[in-house]
Amino acid sequence: EKYKEVKSTAKMSRCYNEQCSHPNAMVERSKVKPCAGCRQAYYCSRECQKADWPRHGMICELNSLVITRAQAEQGEAATKEASMKASTTS
């Protein structure tokens, strides 16, 4: 009974735009979309994302750089690990 009640309750998320017109910027989680640049900020609409760009733009660029660097480091670590495994099994 309680499970069905909880399961049927809409999961909510906050639109990253502080000026969002939704009450408390809360929107159904299934309706928010991540920023295409950094995927760290979520918006209820393209309009909210555009309106928030002056504030989010610099943060987005920094997030993207950090994410790219982290992915590169993970790739290097995986390559090094694979190389070490190959040299020990040969």
C-alpha cells in the first residue's frame, strides 16, 4: 500500500534558473533536461536555460573543462592499467 503511494508520487527536481516561473522552480524530474555543455545544471525548458546563460555560462565552461580533464585522466589510467596487465601476462 505505502509502496504504491510513494511510487505514484511525482519525483520533483529544481530548475537551475533562479528566475524560473514554476513555484519554487520545482518541476517534475522527468521534464527537466541537463545543460548540453556541462550536464551539471538542469532546466525545465530551453527558455529557462537561455535566460540563465549569463549566470551559468562561465560555470558551464569551467565544469566542461574539469569533466574533460577527468575523463582524459581516467583514459590514461585505464591505458596504463591495461599495459601493466599485458606485461605481467606475457
